[in-house]
Amino acid sequence: MSDCCSAPGLLPFEQAVANMLSQISPITETLTLPIEQALHYVLA
């Protein structure tokens, strides 16, 4: 019997996380702006 998570082509969870983590890098630069000037910037 199969379930929705055993479909061909799907990655195991651990492999999917490893793939994502291998493609990211840490943020090395930050910018502090007044909220009025922050249009089109990512706010975090």
C-alpha cells in the first residue's frame, strides 16, 4: 500500500533540507532605514 508521500520523484525530508541548506549563505550586510524610506526593501 502506498501513501501520498511515497510518490516517485519526491525527496526524503532530510535530503530536501540538506539541498536547501547547501544553497543558502548568511546575511553579511545590513541597512537601517527609517520606515518611510524602506519601500522596496525586505523588512526583517
